[in-house]
Amino acid sequence: MKASVVAVLSFVSFAFGNVLVERACAGNNCNRAVTGTRDGLEPLSVRSADCSSFLLTTVTPAATTVTVTVDEEPTTAVVKRDFALEIRQATEVPTAIPTYAAVCSSAEKYASACSCFGVTGSVTTAPTPTVTVTTTIDYCEDL
């Protein structure tokens, strides 16, 4: 009898052991501020939009420089040249945490809470900026 009870209890413990899985999202105040449903919190739509905005990474490609040479003599055509420059791409990642999530002690913790909320990060690319440099040639200098 005792052996059968022990056997049954061991099988039950194995069954519950498989159900009890460590959660990825902790029940801390930062997560509660972002994902909670208690009264007094910002609406879920606002918190979701804030998380989406926070997890958006903007990549600005390196600027393209165009040099235009203009002659003072009006009959001469404009010459356009492109120079190869060092690539200087900028990446902007927001770090401002909304006031309702002030209990989140870092941007990483707020981002983690947003992930627990089901919001994933995204990347957007800004248009490539163009820098135009104009050079004027004076024919009188050559004489």
C-alpha cells in the first residue's frame, strides 16, 4: 500500500514538475507599471504605443556629398562630381523612459518590460541626407 502511494506521488510530482517552468518575465514593479491592469495606470494602448516607440531604432545612412563646380562665364556647363567619403552611419536608440514607468531603473529594464508586454523592437531607415558643395571658378584668376 505504501509503495503504491509513493509510486503515485512520484508520478504526480513528475507531472507537475513539467508544468512548472521558469517564467521569462519577473513580477517586479517595472513590469507591473508597463503591463499591469490596476486602476490609475495609463491606458494599455498608450503603454503599448510608448513601448513601440521606445523599441524603434532609427538608422540614418551616411550622407552623400555632391560637389557642383560653377563657372562665372554663363555659357559653360555645370560639372557635377561625387567624391567617396568615409561612411558615417548613425544609429539612434531612444533612452527616455515614460514617467509612469519611473520605477524602471534603466532603459534595459524598461525594454525588457516592453518585451514582456508583447511589443517587439523594429528598425527603420531614415532617408540618406545629401550635402551639396558649390565651387565657383573665376577665369580672371587664370590670367
